[in-house]
Amino acid sequence: MSRPKKKFEYQARPHQHRVLQSEKRLVLLGGGVGSGKTDVGSIWALRQALTWPRALGLIAANTYSQLVDSTLRNFYRKVEAFGLKVQPPELPRTGRPFTLKIHDGRRWIEILCRSLDNFETLSGLEIGWYWLDEVWQTQQAAFDLVNARLRDHRCGRHQGLLTTTLDEPSSWLYNVFVDQRDEALCEVIYAKTTDNLKNLPPGYLDLLKKTYDPRLFARMVEARWVSLSKGRIYYQFDRGKHVRSLTPDPALPLCWSHDFNLNPMSSIIAQIKGQEVRVLDEIVIETSSTPEVIAEFRARGYTQHPAGTVIYGDAAGRAGDTRSRTSDYQILRQAGFTAQKVPNVNPGLRDRHNAVNARLENAEGRVGLFIDPRCKTLIKGLETVNYKPGSHLEAESFEQHVTTALGYLIHREFPLRGRIKGFRF
């Protein structure tokens, strides 16, 4: 067995120490945000590469942006801290497969860097070890393929490490590592965010309580297998807490957010005051078009609002109006609604749902979303919109589209990510 020439010191928390000591073929570290998953993953991968320099290793994440911005960024910091040479010397900005190399004083050691959203490109490879980061978003087919490639004979101990926040109890991840776990092959290690509190900045846990709703807090901070996809999507909604009569504040702009579905075409009119979203009205019109929706907005007198209107909504509205080649947002701009805060790409369904639930009520018990009783379709939607059986997709309904319009606004202004004193989650 080849050994690295240098000895490196790493101050590991107990859960990190267990990862580094495990000899099982598959190791899952299910941890809260900030628990040090990526940090110990970097150390583990570096040790594997230096211990088995002739074997081919793999570091992978779900997308190349995630791989570069999070996983490898930490890995490069560890390589630099230990005074090792790495090629390329700077993190590559690429959306394609690439290979990095580490010099152990005698040779260059290759490590494959791949995205799992196109996992078929891994077919035909033989690897000795792998590290997969944030696998709760990974397809089981990708995981199965990577495991099938774990057979490089130049590696004395084939091993795979998976670091992730947890997923649904109905997921393949739960099935493999909990429900049907082979204890001879698999080790599962859990770590709460508080297990690494010593290395986190002051106020970090309080920020998470403000950011996440109670269920998401249990999953993302307490490292628990919690279902977010069974039953109602907007499980935090309660008429008694969230429905109240509202009047427009003349000092605040109107936020007009759209879902450009043809039947019905749906939008909500809201205002944001501090951390609160106040939904004043809804416009839900069957078999409509963007000009008709604008006419309805004007007929209700909202164009007279002194602080003006800001447009939010579906990124797909950039492509074209439902009945013409002119985009929905161009039509709105031509009608005088020039202030627009529309993303180039829509958020993921889970991200949008989680952002709404966190605004309904966070883990501190703070309510940040209020809805006027006139928004009857929205209220019904928050009470009834569900997932399709056996999937993470929304079941189609009349009310679904106006809840989506609300989600676009909330995700744009209150996305579930944060930063404190240079530390992100």
C-alpha cells in the first residue's frame, strides 16, 4: 500500500471522526446544514487519493455549478492548506467533465470530477473510490451506476462516501441506507447542525430558525428523515393565522406576480413590509390573455397606486404570450409596467414550496404571510393543492396556478439561502 509522505492534522468532530474511521464499503453522512459534511468529505477524498495513488477516484455532485461552487471549492482549500500542488491550480469554470491532479511529491494523482445529471458518461470507467455530495437530489440510477464502477483493482479498499442533507422517508436513499440497509456493507452517520456549533459563526442557528419552517428545520438542521411531499403541499397554512382584512399601504409598491397558464391565467397582488408578505387581491380569469389581465388590473384601480407596481412571475413568460409571438413581459412593459423582477429560470418546485411554507410560519413560530379574504382561489389552493401520487410534482387543479404565482414572488424575495459573516448555507 502506498502512503503519503506527509502527515496531516485535522481536528475532526465526533461524527467526522466516524466517517474517517469507517471501513464499510458505503458510508452515508446525513447531516444538517453547516454540520461539516463537505469539509470532512474533502479530507476523506484527499486521504483516499494519497493512500491509493494509482487508483482512479471520483468526486461528483448533481450539477457542475454545485460541484465547483461548493464541493470542490472546499476540496481546493484543503489541498492548499496542506501545501500540495494541484492541477488546474484554479477552480475550473466549466459545464463539462474534467480531471484534476494532486502531486504527492512523487507523482500526479488523477481524480475524475463529474456531474450526476448526465451520469451515463460514467459507463465504462473503473474507479477505486468515490465521494458523492448532496445525494438527496441524485437519481438512484446514477448512484447504482457509480457503485457498479467501483472495481479498480489498484485500490486496496473500495469505498464510497455520500454526504447529504436528508430526504423523504419514501426516497431511494432512505430505502438503501435505512429500510433495507446491509449492515455488513453500509454505515450511516447522522450529524445535527448543533454538532458543529463550535465552528459556526454567532447567530447562525438563529438565522436557520428564521429561514426554515418547522418540518424543513427538522430535516435541514436536526438531520431527520421528514416527509415534505405527502398530503398538502402548503401544510403550514391556517386560515385562523393567515387570513385577515388588508388595505394597501400607499408608501409601498404593489407586487404583481403571474403564472401565465392559459386556463386559468392567475396572478396575485401583494405588498412586502419588512419580512411580511401581504396578499391584497388575486386575478384569476379562465381562457384569458395577458392584455385581458392588464385590463382587469386597471379596472380595479391598481394603476392609480402612488408607489407604483413591480412585476414578478413565471420565467416562461419571457418566451411568448399565450396567443401571440410577443412575450408576456413585453406586453406588460408596453402597458407601462417597466419595473420587473423576473428570473431567467424558474426555481425548483421544492425550493418554491419550501419558501412559501417558511413564510407561512418559520421554526421560531413567526408568521410572515397574510392574505385578504377576497383571495378565495388562493386560500382554497393553499388548503387543497397536493402532490401527484408517487411523485414530487403538483397535482393539476384550478387553484394550483395562483399558488404558483404566490410562490414565484416569495421565492424571488425570500429564497431559502442565507449568509452570515461570510458563511453561507
